[in-house]
Amino acid sequence: MKNLIFALACFTLFSCNSQAKKSEKSAENFKVTKTKEEWKEQLTFQEYDVLRNEGTEPPFSSKLNKNYAPGTYVCAACNTPVFKSEHKFDSGTGWPSFDREIEGNVAFDTDNKLGYTRVEEHCATCGGHLGHVFNDGPKDTTGKRHCINGVALNFIPAENE
């Protein structure tokens, strides 16, 4: 029983939504900066949790997961273009996945919150958390899978660009 309680405590401490480790990017200066209160006023509860607290939306919950229309995906916090639809693929994970980002508009950090190292990605303009990058993407392109929270994105159809 002690081991079970210890395991649950460790899991809670190091889970995706834990605040046990503050993001390394918090000290960076971004082009778009707002107070906590300003972000909360602008974003929905779920957007704020993902973009500002590095939370994770439930898999298969985003309408953008199965969106394959031509267009551009932008950061939901500041409208910076971060992914193009031509680089989107169905990874089967339940989150929108891309094989590459729009270079210069996405920045990367190391994330050790689950007890192992992952590559976290965030908007280079406002610092909003987008998701993580894994090396299990399509081998015929980049081999990368940018696993992105749909709530961190807005979609702009090609005809409106």
C-alpha cells in the first residue's frame, strides 16, 4: 500500500499538468507579453490551461484533429502562423500532428515533467505552449511528429489568408 501511495504521489508531482517545475522559457522576453490577468481575460479556461500553464487537452477532443482543409494554423493566443495544412498528417494519437513547423515561429525547450526528457514547443512570439515533438513521424518527410494541442491553435482557411 505504501508503494502505491508513493507511486501516485510521484505521478501527481511529475504529471503533464504539474507546476512542480516552472518552464525554462518563463524568463525569456517575447514580442507579445501580457499579465496573467490579461491572458485570462483573452483566453478561454482550456486555452489558458494549455497555452499558459502547459496543460494538455484530452485526446480526440479537438475539431482540428481531423481538419484537412488547406490553410494555416496559428497560435490561439497571438495569431502567429505556426503550422501549414500541407504538413499535417493523421498520427492516430488524437491530437493534430504535423511533420514540421513554420520555421522561426516556433521555439523549443526541454521538458522533464514526466520523468523523461521530451522536446516541448511553444509559440516564438508569445511563449504559448503548443505541444511536443517526437521522432516517430512520417519517415518519407522529416521523421518528426509535432503533437499539438488543438485548443492552442486557430485555423485560417486558405481562401481567407
